[in-house]
Amino acid sequence: MTAKRAALLVGFMWVAYFLNYADRQAVFSMTGSLKVDLGMSDTQLGLIGAIFLWVYAFGCPIAGQIGDRFSKRLLVVISLVIWSLVTVATGFAGTAVMLLVLRAAMGISESLFMPTAVALTANAHPPELRSRAVAALTTAQIAGTVGGSWFGGWMADRGEWRAAFFILGAVGVLYAVPYFLFLRRVDEAPAEPVKSGGSAFALPVLLRVRTFLLLCVVFPVFVFGLWLLYGWLPTFLREKFALSQTDAAFNATVYLQATTAVGLLGGGVLADALYRRTRASRLWLMTASLILCAPCLHYLGSSDTLMATRVAAAAFGLFSGLLMGNIFPAAFEVVPADTRASAVGVLNFCGGIMSGFATLFGGVWKQSLGIDRLLSLTGLAYLLAGFALVLGIRFLFPRDHARLTTES
């Protein structure tokens, strides 16, 4: 694939990934309206994220296996159309139960996209450019979170939360047309000579790679903190600082996500540059990310002023971007190329299960333990995960990487 077409691929995938996150995140800025219109409790509001993430998690390994064996180009378009239709249907929800059922359907439809999209993007770029390509794609997650959260809160404050879902879903259906027409001309083959997993099923192959198994433990710790913020920071700020739904959504997303974009892009470029010195460059940046994010989580919950909370959110975003852009390229350093979509799917499965507990625990423990203490405990877990990665770089990665490269 030419460099120009590879860049265009990232652009087209970016828009779809933006819609992916905008559609899933808009609901978290509508909690006040959903309490009034649908009579939802804090626990039910927590389940909005938990049910989506748990269903999404179980769907990702299956989607990854499908993506490794069938057309990645077709799969991402099908996923876009289905989740967009589910988004439209969400606007018709009349009860809390119906809304939760539709969130489960959203989890199924969106699970088809991420593993295949990342694998398709990685295949289009050589290893020395892979982190920045995946990081650029992942910035869509940030923009989608900000855009979806702001738009959802803005529409909810105007009593039009249902219309927000109608609009977002319609945009996705319309975008599927140019998206499909471009992908028809894209080559799915990897950009470099790579080793095959030698098995029709990817999971047994992945379970033999110890570095990958470590990532399956570390990644859920990271996304627990991430989804605790995604799911509950707007509500936490609204109640703590007496903000409107629109202002709470703005403060909970813009400062956090703007610096995450910087960390993502900077971390991608830095990882690719350091790759020439050490093949473990992506793992080292992930280690730094976890250790630096830990105090930020504590101060996010314990700061007494809105300005201090903004600073802590911005710092967390900057450091978290180092991990977000490198987790999948790091996995691709140790797993066979024909298992890449499955590797992303398994990582998302592990992360999604834990993420669901993050949004659920936020609702269940909001009044007892408190979001602030939950953030501090999560910061401690980040430190432990960072030290585990250091041990993995020392004792696991060299053998796993050497096995992949010598047998390819």
C-alpha cells in the first residue's frame, strides 16, 4: 500500500472511530435528564456503562477471530451501520430497562469495529511507523468522547436528549457510503514479512505468549481508571461544583481529552523513534504512563477547586496518552501477524470486563466510598501495574520478541 493511501486509510478510519465513541459517550452527559424522564437510579445509571462494556468485552474476541479470517474492510462498515441504527433506536427508549437493552445491543455492534480497525491500520504501516499511525487513529476516541459528551449534555439541557441519538445515528448511516467506497480499494495484507500463527484459532496461539498475557492484566487496570473518569467524572463535577450538565460535560472532557491527544501523538512519535534503539520502547512508555498517571488520579478526586481538578485532569490525559497509543503496537511486537485482530479483541475483552466494573462501582459506591476515594485506590493499582511491566520487560519480552522474529 502506498504511503498516501495508508494516510487516507487512517483518515477514513478516524471518522468512523469518532462516531463510535460519540455514540457511546453521549449518554453519560445526560444522567440528570435520564433520572427525571426515565426514573433511573444511580445504580441503573452505572449499569448504562457496565452493560455496554461487558457485552462489548465478550464480543471483542469473537470479532477479532472473525476479523483475522474474513474481510476486515467489510466488517468495519457493517459494524458502523449496525451501531448507528442502534443509536437511533436509543432515542425511542421509554423505560430504563429498554435503554439498558439497547446499550447491550450497542456493545455487540461496536465490538465488531475496534479489533478489525486497529489490525487493518497496523497492517498498512511498517513497524517503525506503526505507533504513530495507531496513535493518530486513537485520537478519534478522544475527539468522539469530547464531542459526544458535549453534544449529549447540550441537547439534554434543552430537553432534546432523544434528538441527540437520532442525529448521531443518522450521521453514521450516511457516512457508511463513502467509507465503503474507499475501503473497497484498500489492501488488507501486512506491510512487512511476518510470521503466521499456524492455527485456525488465534486464542491458543496468544495464550502461549507470556508478554501478551501480562498486557492482558495491565490493560484492564489502566482502563478501569479511564472508564471511571469517562462514566462518572461529569456527574462528580456537576455535584461537587454545582455545574450544569453542559458545563460538567465540558470540564470533564475537554481538559482531559485535549492533553490525551498530545500524549497520544507525542507518545506515538517517541515510541517509533525509540524503536530503533530498543524493541521494548512501547512497553517502556506504557510503564512511564502508569506511574505518572497514579498521582493524577488521586488529585482528580481530592482537589478542592475546579481549577486544580482541571490541572489534574490535564496531567492525567497527557500521561495516559503514552499508553493508549502504544498498547496495541506493543502487543504486535510479540504476537503473529495473522492474530492481530484477535489480540486487540482479547485485550479489549480483558479491558472491557474491568471497565464495566468501573462504571458500576462508581454508581454503587458513590454515596459510601465516594468517587474521590475510588480514584485514589485506582492510582495505587496503576503503580503496581507499572512495576509489573518493568518485570515483564526484563524477564518476558526478550524471549517472546526473539521467538517471533527468528521464526518469521
